[in-house]
Amino acid sequence: MMSSRPPDEHFGVRGQYYDLSVGGLRDYVDTLRGDPEMYRALDEKVSGLESQRTWAWVVGAGSVVGGLTMMLVGFPTPERETNETLEIGGAALIVGGYCLASFVIAPGRSDLLEVVNEHNRLNDLAPIEVSMRLHRRVGGKLALRF
């Protein structure tokens, strides 16, 4: 999202700052509608990242709902005993779904930087400059010009 004060991880073009995220890339690419060639090239890449993000949410939410359902069915009631297989399976589904969604499906930093690099190959007059934290606990920052 565009802001006057840059977020911790951001990119900027000509004094405008955007969050270093799929949403931030979409906000920026939407400003390029006046340049149809660049917009078309970057819109295709950002649309792909948006699709990945959506599928990550679907897989993550589905695994949580499915896992919780399995765990609830496995809980003991006055009529039946605990079904540990369902409880453990439900927990495994939640953890496995989270890992699949987060580490395999969801776009990562390298995917975002791929769009930045593509932009800078197409437009070397106004390159995107990226600023990101090196490590959250240390608090150091790194500013890159691609």
C-alpha cells in the first residue's frame, strides 16, 4: 500500500513507497496503466503471484477447517470414547496444510524480487529501489538498488 512513510520492508519508485508484498506490487503496477507494454508485462506476473497467494489461503484455511473437524469428531462424548487417530490426524492436517501453504504455495521474497527485476529490465530510467530488514531480531536494514 502506498504511504508517505515507508514501511520496514518496502520498495520505492520516484519518491512513492509501497509495501514489499503482492498487494504492494499490485498497487504499483496499477499506476502503470498509462504504459500499456510495461503494464501488460508486469500485470501478468503480479496476477500469477495473486493467484498463488489465493491458493495458499485456500489450502491453509481448508486444512484448518478439515483438521479442526477431524479433531472435534475424535473428542470423547458420553456415547463414545476418544478417537486418537482422528485427533492426531486432524492436528497433522493443520500443521501439514500450514507448511504446504506457507512454504510451497505462497509467493516468497524471491518471487517479489523477480517482478522488481523484470520492472528494472524494462525501465532502467526509474528503477525500483528495495529496502528490507536483514534479520528481524537484529533490526539492521538493507537498501538495494536493482
